[in-house]
Amino acid sequence: MLGLTWMHRSASLAALVGVGGCQILNPAFGLERDTDGASDSASSASTQPVLTTSSDSSTGDTDAPPGTTATSEPPLTTGVVTDTGVDTEQTGDTDPVPAQCGDGVLDPGEACDDGDGIDGDDCTNQCTLAECGDGIVHEGQEECDPGGVDDPSCTPMCTLAKCGDGIKTGPEQCDDGNTDPFDGCTGDCKLSCNDGVFEPDREECDASDPVFADLLALCSETCELKSCFRMTNTEDKDLAGPDWFDACATAPGQRIAVLLRDPAGVQYLRFGLKPPTMFAWTPSDMTSTKPPADQWKFSSHDRKVELTDLLFDKPDPLVDILYAFGDDSQPKVSEAAICPSSLGDGYALAIAPAGQSTHARVLLMPFAGNTMPRNLGGWLAAGPGVELAFDGAPMPLCSADDPPTPFLGTVAIAVF
């Protein structure tokens, strides 16, 4: 509006000069008469007009009221240099000139300002706090920063993508956040489950393999054995309480499977059928219907379960027999010291080659029975970690010189 007002008034002034042939001094334009009446002063003022709010009552239009301009428009002020020497046209309002980011001073609008010129520390060169997603890799805090761009090598947490971080990225087929190869997603983030091939080093079973065509109820969707009992044996005590086998002893299924695996893969996997019998399968009577005091004898097991090998890459010409000792089995006091009478002192499992009664391939039972520690040869010397023992070659039960070999791995029992 200032420019338009000035143009309007300049046009009026030119018109007046053309009509009268002389300069008309108007206080509204700040064209004041020189005190000595010199015409040069007025001529100079007309060529360089200055807008002002003041008026001289002794000059100009006598029709204008005192204290107002001839045009009756609001006073205009611009470019006036006051006594303080501050040019208001240059400074505008009283707001200070905004400080520059990077001067080391925290100013309004800045989240930080360290003034060091380093973009990758806690304070960026834009004076913003470092954060994941700003596109700047902050040393010591981030491994990468995609800056909102999809980058398969960098996770949304600004860490480099890697197998086992729980985030499926790049060439990974899966990522479940762990390196366990037996849960459907392998330790190298590959899917092996349900690909038509049973891989013992990657899965416990695979229902898509023809080997399991008649055993679908045995295998889960993640290629894990559907077990009624599962334990990972360590060097410490892992079996707690005398009821550890209750779920399997009361399961209604007619088939039984036993699996052993360690970090290298499945080492043992066999299954068998409960033999037909007129006696119910109960926690007290599983593979033996004899009195509890006699169940410790292998010969007392009148419905043994024959186990068939499912690991065809590890052929074994021998048929294994599963012996399951009842929860209330307990040898007579007079026979308690006889090896291996303590094998039948509460729940216990023994798997031995057919025809063997002194050697076992697999032993699974608490370190101590219901009434006493197990008296198998070398069992006490081996310590609690021998709750699960396995050896490809059958282990002698009563030889102190050749104790059972602890299996530090996972055992799973399925009744289906």
C-alpha cells in the first residue's frame, strides 16, 4: 500500500505542477518551505520526497484541519532516521536476527547445538537430536540408518539385519528370533519344514515326507514331534518329582515314539504299537502287568513295545524293545541291592536290543528312584546328568567300569 499511495500522490503532484506552472508545497508530502524562503530548498524536496507525519500549519492548504494532512489519509512513516540512529526499514520489528545452527548456542527452534560440525554424534548438523530413521548413522548408537527408505540390510531399529534377530529381511526365508534349527526355521533362516524331505539335522519330523505318511499325528506343522514328555538333559538335575511321566502314561494313543536329538541333529527316532491286551494301559501297568515288586525284572514285562527305526540313513539290524516301569513299582527290600533292581523304583524307561536284559541303548529316569538312588553300575559316579543316557552301542547296566553315557540333549516321548 505504501508504494501505491506514493504513486497516487506523485501523479497528483505532477498534475498540479502542469496546471500552475509552479511547485505547490504540500505538508502531506513533507515539502516544507525553507525558513529563508529559498526556492532551491523546495525544488530539492520535490525531487526526493520523504513521507512524514508532521505538518506545518503555516503552509499548505488552509482548508485542512490543524494536525492533519491535506489528503486526510493516515500518516505514513518509513525510512526515518531517528535520534538513536536505528534504521527501522532494515531491522523491521524488534525480533532479533535468528541465530545460526552450529554456533554452539541453544537458540529457539533448536533441539541441540553442539557447534562441532559433526553430523553423526548426539546432535546433528541440523541441530536435531540423533534418532533412528533420520538417515544419519550415529556412531556408537546405530549400525545403519535407512532414513525411512526400505533397506533389506537394515532393520527398523537401525541394526544390521542378521539371521536370528526376529525380523525377516533380504534373502531370509524365515526368522523366528533364535538359532534353534528344530522349530521349523533353521539356524540359517531357511525353511526346511514340509518340503517333502525329512532332514534329521534340521527337523524332528516332517509330515510331508512319505516316511511319515501313516504317522501324521506324530508331527506338528513346525516339524516338531508332538510329545507328551519333553526334556533337555543337562549336567544338573532336570527331572523333578515322581510324576514326570504321568501325561504319557495316561495318553489314549495306541502308538509310541521316542526321539533323541542334540545340536548335531536327531540321533534316535523310533516308534512302535502298543500290543493288544485285555489290560488297560495305566501309570502302574504299561509294558508290564506284573506286581510292582517284580517290575524291575525285564522278564516281567509281558507287553513290550517293539520299536521301528525311522532314521533310514542310520540302519540298525536290531529291533529295540521299550520297557516302561510303572509309577508305583518298587523292588522288595530283600532285592533292593540287586542290580538293576532300582531301575524299577518308580517311573523309568529303558530301551534295549531284543533279547538283551543286561544292556540298554537308552535309559531315562530320575537320578534317584522313589525310595533310593539308582544302583545301576556307575550311575552314582556319573552324577545327576545321567538322568538321560544313550549310546549307539548298548550300555551295560551293572558294570561300574563301564558306566552309562549321559546324553546332553533333548528327549521327546510321543503317544499318539
